Amino acid sequence: MIEHYFTCPHCWEEQLKLVDPSVPEQSFIEDCEVCCNPIEFYVVVDYDSVISFSAEVIGQ
């Protein structure tokens, strides 16, 4: 697993996300561990490095 820090787009708290390096392109939704609002993640991994990472607000 790769450790990647990001800022929640809802509460602006810095958090740690563990990224699976065996999947080159990933898209998933998880709730923020601090404020519990949903976040949509887009991740691109290459050679055990995070190439692209975004954490976006999901409109409700």
C-alpha cells in the first residue's frame, strides 16, 4: 500500500489515504473520516508511485 496525504474538500482537514498500487487507475467514493461527507477519489498509480490524485466533493 502507498500512503498519500490529501485535504478533505469539505472540512479541509489533512488526512491519510492508503492506495493499492496493484490497480493503475482507480475511482471510488468514501466518507471523510473527520466530517463524514462523501468524497469521490480518482487515483492513477505507476511503478508504485501516485502519479495523479484528486479528492472531489460529491453534490448531494
